[in-house]
Amino acid sequence: MHHLACFIPGMLALGSATAINGTLGGDHASRDMATAQGLMRTCFETARVQPTKLAPDCVDFWNPDGVDDFKVCENNGNQFYFLRPEISESLYVMHQLSGNETYREWAWELFQGIEKNCKAGAAFGVYPDVREAGLEPEDCMESFFLAETLKYLYLMFSDQKEITLTSHVYNTEAHPVPVVTG
């Protein structure tokens, strides 16, 4: 499973929350929310089980030695944490829709891992191997880290509630766009 797939819990939760008396309502909405909750936990655990508390770019669930639940994929580059936003985005959506404080706690743990391991001078950098604590982050910060990853984490903890999932939609770069009705 690639880290990029961790947008799916938020997507399923949004679909479940908006399925009102339609063909996708009822049992499908409940099923989709349960799936979103399970996938959210899976995505978070890919980070939690690492010594750095950072999620690798890819994990395998099948492990022939039966020791680890998540094993970082062996392909080159999969051990990196690229400052991606998908987990923080889904945590934000799950918290907004459910009010479950567990998602805030997980977001705080995620932020602490980023703060501890990815801070590089005046910015943040890609972490080279999530399985090994104490490495230096690379001198490379993608724009989506500020535009999405940190924005979702900020919104998760912000006391201001002018931007919510009922008042705004987010484009692919996490820019909130007001919902226009009527």
C-alpha cells in the first residue's frame, strides 16, 4: 500500500456523510464509514510503528517471516517520508465529520514525528529512511508540505471554525473554496 492511498479514508468518509436517502445511503454509508475508520487506523499505524513515527512511501502487509504487521517495501525510495499530506488530510476530514478526539491525538503524534525528524534549518526536509531515527533530513521541501500537510494539521488544531467541511470544499492543493448555494 502506497502512502498516496491514504486519501481514501477521507474520501469514503465524505461520501458516507453526504449519502442522504440516496442510492448510496443506508447500509452503504455505514459500510463506507466503517471502512474509512479502518483504513484511517491502518494509514496512521504505518507511521506509528516506525522508530521515527513517520510513514514510509510504501508498506507491504504480507510478511513471510510473520514478525511485522507493516514492512517497508524493499524498492528504492519507499523508505523515505516525502512530507506527503494524505494522512493529515484524512485525519482532518475524519475529525471534522465525527468529532472523535482520537483523530486529533493521531494528528498530534504525526506532527511531533515531522517536527522531530524533518526540521532542516529554516524549513522541513524529506526524511531518508523512516526505519532509522537520527538521520539528517534532505534539503528538499515540496510546496505541498506547506500548502496541504501543515495546513490540514493547522486546521485540525485551530480554534477558529470559519472553515468547515459544510461551509467549504478543498481543491487538490487544499485551498478552501466557499460552498455556494442557491
